[in-house]
Amino acid sequence: MRTLLIFVGICLIATSVYAYDDTLIKHETDIGGFFDIVSKKTQVKDTFCLFVGGRVAFLANHHWAFGAGGYGVVNDPIPDGFEEEGLTKLRMYYGGLTFEYFAWPDKVVHVTFPILIGAGKVEYKGSYRDSETGKDSDTYFIAEPEINIEFNVMRFWRMGLAASYRYVSGCELGDVTDDDLSGVAGNLTFRLGKF
């Protein structure tokens, strides 16, 4: 009996050592995380507006980030031609999952490639209703790839200047089209975390 227990113990130890050696990642993974405060200057329905929002993400091995983010218009633009119709504001919000790759993150100036994939909502605040459906809001799919030049200011603080493209699909709200909500943005990012 004692010999059997020793044999089983040796087999278990050998199995655990083999399982450890037979892994995809042979070293410990460095885990970090960060949160961003982001402002985006862009156009919605041919009117300049400002989006403000943020992201929260986990960072693996200094190169890969996985998280979530969300943004909303803060200046609620009145689209051209709507003043005479007595409308107040056009509001737009969106959010989703974020993925980001960091190239040369140990350099003072480096490049990152984030993308957000998610959903959003656009709505009118005022007297407007879609003449066909009676709706004053609608939801849509969004994908927003970005290229970001990032500066390592301190060990826990980074700043970024970026350009992104907001691709919107599925919006059906009167004369508001996917193209009206899609567009290029210039972004400023304030990032704090463990990198």
C-alpha cells in the first residue's frame, strides 16, 4: 500500500511538471492596467462637436490591452437647417469593447493601435419626430479604429494624440444617415495606470 501511494505521488508530481513545461507561454505574464480620459473633436451631420469619454483596460505583457470604453457628445450640436424647425439638440452616445496594441511601449514616444467595437444611440431633444416612424431616437453598430502617438510622461502617466475613424451602421432616424454619424476625429488622451 505504501509503495502504491509513493508511486501515485511520483506520477502526480511528474504530470504537474510536464503540464507546466508544455504551455504556450513559457514565462510569467506581466499584468497592468489603466484608465483614460479622452476628448474627440469631430463632425456629426456636418456640424463640429466635442465627444468626451473614457476607457478602462487590462494590459498584458506591456503590449496588449483589453477593456471597455464609452463616449458622448457634450456640446449637443444643432444640425444645419434645423434652427428654423424649432429643434434643440442632436445627441449621440456610443460604447463597447476596446482592444489596443502598443508598439515599442518602453520608448518615450511610441505608437498604439486601439479599436472600439460596440453600439450607440442617437436622439433628438426637442420637437422633432421621424415623419414615417414617429421615432426621436435610434441605435446603431459602431467600429472605431484609431492610430495614437503616445508620450511616456511619467511611469504612471501617458498622453496621446490620435486620429480615429468612426464607422456607423444601422441608423434609421429620419434624414440622419450612417454617413452623417460616421467620420474622422482628432483625439487627445490622458492616461493613468500601471504599464
